[in-house]
Amino acid sequence: MKFDIITLFPEMFKGVFDNSIIKRAQEKGLVEIKYHQMRQWAWNTYGAVDDRPYGGDVGMLIRVDVVDKAIKSLKSKNQKSKIILTSARGRRFEQKDAKRLAKEENIVIICGHYEGFDERVSNLVDEEISIGDYVLTGGEIPAMIITDAVTRLLPGVLGKDESSQIESFSGPERLIEFPQYTRPVEYNGQKVPEVLLSGDPKKIKEWQEKQVKLR
């Protein structure tokens, strides 16, 4: 799996993806994450990618010709690339979307900034994705979330293939995972449920299934 992330701030991703599970996944060759400075496709010699909106609104918009050149450049290397635009009006990102995208070969994520994109950019992408009904300063954090959620579903990334099958939102009913406990058995008057200490796999399984439904 390869991710190509088009952004004005590629340095933002280093601290997130150069650590922990995502770092190990890259070292193992399970995923490749590349960052592309949007300004390399600037529309003028000063590196500008935005311009004033028609109609007199405030702020600046990222130009459609800039995004078009960026997409064509990356798709020339892989025509099967899935092009995603981070957008407030996009479809809400859920676990089922992460599973769907984990089947792709190459994902290109375009990070928005300023007041957003020229409307015509929507015609250049495969889908628009939102991570929630709120506004951020840019599309970098949504791109991080999408990349992380998809990467951890790739075979071998979590170490055990079943790890991602028993967690929250993974089943067809999209339920929340059952509560889990570790040592000490009692802390500040709160005890680990007796059934988990029983050693009876059947009873433990029944308890877990009940807790999932309750949650």
C-alpha cells in the first residue's frame, strides 16, 4: 500500500508517522507514505497555489489548475490511484471506509487549506471525506487520521491478523469493544469482574458478548 499526500505542510506528518506502529509498518515495507509539497505545482514563479475568490468573499482558494497538475503528475506513475479530497462537506469517515480503502493499491490524499478549494476541484477526485462536523485549520490532520486508520488494517501491521477483527466498529453491527482489565485486581475499591478471574472460557465469552451489546 502506498499513500501520496499532497500538502502545504509536509513537515507536520513527521512526528506522527515516524513513531510507533506506523513507523514499524514503513520499515517492514508494508506501507509507503510520501509527502508532496503542493507548491511544486504552483501557478506562478513565487510558489503560489491559491487566489482570490470571484464574488468578493474573504480568504483565498486553492486553484483548480494547481490541483489538476498535482493529480496528473501522481497518476502518471499509477493510473489506479484512488484520489481523496479532505472536505468539510465530504462523507463522514467511518471504520467501514477504512476497510474499503485498505483494499486499494495507492491512495492520494489532497489536504485543503485557506478557505478551501475552487469548486471545480471536486470534479477531479474520486471522493471527498470529512472526519466530523467541525472546521480545522487544514486537511493535514484528517489526512493523518485516514492514513492511520487504513494502515493499521493492512496484513502484518498489528502483528496478529485477528487484532483488528475484535475491536470497536469492526463487526457487521459496528458495536463497541467489551471492557478489558489488567493488574492489579483491585484499585481504589474497583475490582476486576469475577468472571474474568474464573478461568472459564465459555463464561468469559458470554460476559464479553453481553458487555458489547450493553455498550
